[in-house]
Amino acid sequence: MSMNNYDLVKYVIESYDDKDILSDFKSRFVEGENISKDDYLNFCYEYISDCGDGYYIDLNWKYIISGGDESVFDEVG
């Protein structure tokens, strides 16, 4: 079963609670199409505020590729 990951990536981007980032996301990516890891990382790193955020960007990618399995966040800390 292979579903596109657009909605999961959008969910992660929405969690940043920043309308400008979300607007940029919607303008760059086609709704319903898969987003590659490289495209996701490149997009997120444009908005990164410090080195510590990289850990969470990578963790969010694990969440995305897991199909939305929130247990990936259990490894935090």
C-alpha cells in the first residue's frame, strides 16, 4: 500500500503555526503529490531557526514516512 505523503507533510508544516510558511508550502507543492525527503528537508531548512531544530525536522520526516505513526516521537529526549 503506497499512499502519497502530501497530507502528512502538510500536517507537519501546519504544526509550525506560521501562516507564511504554510502559504509558501502550498505554493510550492502540488496537493496530493508525494514530497521527497530532499524537497521536504530543503523546504524546512529554509525556515530553521537554530541547529536544534534539525533534530525535530528529521524526526518529523520519520513520522511522515511511518504513515503518521506518532510512536516515533516516543524516542524524544
